[in-house]
Amino acid sequence: MTASALGAYLRSVRSRVTPEQVSLPAVGQRRVSGLRREEISLLAGVSVDYYIRLEQGRERNPSPQVVNALATALGLDEDGRGHLFRLAGLSPQRNSGPVEQVDPGLLQLMDMWPDNPALVLGRAYDVLAGNSLGRALFGGFPTSRNLAEIVFCDPDAVTFYADWSTAAANTVAGLRLALGSWPGDPRLTQVCEGLLARSARFRTLWRQNDVRGKQLERKTFRHPEVGPMTLRMQAFDVRATPGQQLVVYHAEPGSASAEALRLLATLVATRARADRQM
């Protein structure tokens, strides 16, 4: 990863941190958004000149101690801290393997969850596999089998995702994180470059330089057949195949969303029976 990428990330994060967040007094008129370079230097215990060289890409070999101090001063979470270390060349970067495939045992496990939509995502948010309810949740992926392309390029996505803005921001932050872990990955590069060319909103979010992995969260979908559903999403790293994620959704028991999910499962089962009878 280039030194310019490290500098760009430092500048971007610094612009989003307020003095109040790091217990600094906000005195007088501030001409910059976020913290000043002098303030980060003070918090991290490095000279202002050294920090400026880092942001400008003239310093290429910060020590682990310096990077750790900067991560703490900037208030980075685990994803952000790991990303900063990778940009500084202090964390192993993974080599891209062959075309991603899903372990047959994982496919069998997913099919044993008839009440839970489940997907396996690749490094670039390609849907590598899904159980029947997972495919039905996303309507069979009519426009793309890549969730990032669905979010930004499918005209129905703004309706399908009740909080589209959050979904969009999380998607870009996740791609940024993946690209830091797998620099030069052909598929990741293809997806990111394609979205930069096709989507103005993607370009705006990309410039923010945010990084964030998938987390436990609630998402509300407006499904065209069964209506709105608020589902809790959990993501698990597939240890057998680094870079893949198993994403599983479930509804709060007894809720209207659980009833909608049961209705969707019934529709899936009915169609499967009809297909077998043909």
C-alpha cells in the first residue's frame, strides 16, 4: 500500500475528530474541520514536522509504536486501527487466491436453516452462495450477484433498504477495509473501479476514506412480497476460506417481522413444491 494512501487516511480521519472527542479545549475560531495537525502530534507524542511528513507521504516507515500512538490519538476502533497498520506496511497483507469457492459443508449447514436467510459473501461482496430464504430475501438478485452493485446500481435498492444511506456508507467502508487487507485483488479492484465510474454517491462516500467491517446490526427491508421486515444481521468470518463471510439474518420472535419472514419461507416452500411437480 502506498505512503500516499496512509497520508490520505490520516487526513480523512483527522478531519472527522473533534477536540471534544479527545478532551481538548475548543478555543477560538477553527479554520479546519476536525483536529489540527499540531493537536494530533501532541496527542500521539510525535513532532509536528514528523506528522506532516506522514500525511504528505514523505515519511514511509513509521514504527509500530508511532502507528499505535496515532491510532489511539485518533480514537480508531479495531477495524480502523488494523487498517492503519496495514497502510503503514506493518501488518501482513493477504495474497489473493484463485476464484473463490464455498466449502460444501458450509452449503449443507446453510440449507439446514429453513427459517434464517443466510448468504456467503466474497471479499468484494459477491454473493457466492445463499440458502433458499436468503435468495428470496433479496428477490433472487435480478440485477447483480454483488451486494455493493445492488446497493448503488439497482434502481429498487433505495426502496428495498429502508435506511439506504446507512447501508450505502457501510458498504463503502467495508470495501475500503477489504481493499486494505487484499491490495491488488482483481475482483475487489474491478468492483470498486466499476462503482467509482457508475455512481456519484459511491464516489462521494469513497472520498471519506472510512473503514468498517460488518457488525451485529438491525436492518429494515421493504420486501415486495411480504412487506417490511426488521432483521438482526450477524456476520462470521469463514476461517476455512479467509476473506469470505457468512451472513445470517433473524427476526425478533413474536414480532411482525418474524411473521413476515415465516410468510416468505412459506412462499419459498410452495414454489419449490410446484417446481418439483412440473
